[in-house]
Amino acid sequence: MNLEQIFKEFIFVVQENPKYTIGLIDNYGKVISSSDKRKNGTLIDLSQQGKDDHFYKIAVEEKDYGYLWVNGQDDSLSIVANLLSESLKTRIIYEMNQEAARQSLSLEEQLIKALIAKRNFSIDEVLRLVQELHIDGTKPRVAIRIVKGTAFDVQEVTNLKYKINEDETIYSLMADNEIIMFKVIPKNLMELTVKDYLNSFIRDLQEWGLSDCYFYVGSVQNKLRLFQSSYQHTYWLKRNFAMEGQKIYHFWDYVLNYLANRVPHQEVTNLFDYFNGGINKIDTAELISIARHLYTNDYNLTQTAESLFLHKNTLVYKIKRFEELFHIDIRGSFQGKIQFYLLANYLSDNDKREQAGEIYE
């Protein structure tokens, strides 16, 4: 922290009233900086406080910064000088907190990079940083990838530390428009589910100023070596769900999609080849949308119809048609529900491959 620079900025406040002269004096009486530049470098006897000169010790958090000198010929000098002294201390405390936040963020960036390292993961380095940051590495955490359409402001990133106000939650700016956060999860959530708790936390961030951001929430982990998995899950969400519409994506809402994507494509192609005749008779984009909305709404037809802006009877009619074409019991059988979802995932993957120019037999 550069105290002299802080004081030079502080001087502008006083220069609005030429009746007062203020100065920053070291413990030996030398004027380090003053609103009257002619006083810079001169010596002042600190024991000679009088009617026109007031000296205030500047001590913040047991650290000595010298004296504030206030000079003026005014009956209100004592009141003004005291206010200036308190104001300067407040400014110093603010700068100290800012510097501490920046130093903490630097360590947090090192820790996050160590946690998500695919190669050369070093548990010794992770533990060293955990100890230096004084956080509990055994607490459950979830990775949250916060993505903005434009670059984050550096001050905005620093101030986020005060909004979160949790020593156990760490975050870092990993790209101009991306923040990676490992949010600590309380062990006793009472009546809240983890998803409800995280949604509440994210809504607070949106109200604070991150309303134009998208939030990709990974899986909850309680082992340091598995935090990388949670981070990878946020990356998968970002890659598979465009920045449009809803702004909060939870990995566990799409875990079936994630697992289905990890099955070799040829295996899935062979599995669903039988259905190709029916596929040619439908709007695949509509089937994909209905399947995903059904899954998101726990196969509740009323909620699914509302989220699709369809009448419930219209949705039922479309589902019946899919059931007849593919011989799948979508509404009554658990296996049918999973088959339908996997079919939709297969069609979605095919669409992506076709757009990329891949050729199928």
C-alpha cells in the first residue's frame, strides 16, 4: 500500500476549502506530503500543537503511519480536523482490505490452478496452498463456472470477495470473461437441498451485479483430488448448453445426458439403428426438445407442457405418436423413459456430427 499516493488523492478533498492546509508527517516531524507543496520536506515540531495546528496519530490495526497535520484559522478547526483524521483512517483501512483481497485472490488463483491441473497434479502443492489460505480441505465444495458475454472488470472481481464474505469459498478470474469458483457447501442445510441452496447463493450474486452472467454448476465433491471432476463437469455444461435462455445450469440435472455422451458413438448408433425408419417420419428437433423437457420436469406432463408452452393434450398427443413409432412406453415405464431420453441424445449427437460435416452410412 502506497500511503503517500493515498494521501495525495486525499488532498483533493481539502483543496476544495482553501482555509485548511493538511500534511502527512512522519514520526520525526518531516512533512512527507502536503496540500501546500511549499511545506513538503520541512520539519514541524509535533509538540507545538496550538489553536491553528492539530496533529492526529495515524494508527490502523496496530500499524503506525505517522501523523496527520491540519492547519487553519477557523473556530471549527477542531471538528474538521477530527473528521479528516477519521476519514483518512477509513480510507487506509479500505486500501488495506483491497490489498489483502488481491493477495488472497493471487493465492486462490494458484490453488485453483493446482486443483484443476490434469497433468502434474501435486497434492503436496495443493495442501501447501490450502494451509497458507487457512481453509479446510475436507469441506464439500462445488465448482461454479461464471461466464460473462464481455470481459469482467478487475475491480468487480476483487469486490466479489466482499460480497461472498466466506473464507472457505475460493475463486479466481481464469479468463477475461470467466470466473472459476469452488463454493463451500454447509454440512447441515436443514430443509434446503443443495440445489436450492446454490440457487439462492447465485441469485444473490445476480442481484449484486452479475445478472448478465451464466452459471454452470458442477458436482459436489469433498476430496481435494476430485475437485477437478467438478470443474470438468462445469466445462461439459458450458460446451453443451449455449449462453441463452436460462442462466443457471446444474450438472445433476443433465447427468444422464453426460453419461450417455460417454458411451462410444458407434455403440449408440448400433443400438438405435432399428429406429431409423421412425426417425424419418418425425421432427427430430421437436423430439429432442420434448425429451429434455420431460427429463428436466421429472416426466410431469403438466409442468413439461407449461415449459414447452403447449397445451397438455397436445403434448400427450405428440408423446403417443413417439410411443407408436418407436414402440417405447414413455409415460408408464421407467425403462421407456430412459430409452426415450437416450434416443433424443443420440439424435442430438447425430445433428451435431452432420453439422460438422461427418458422413454416415
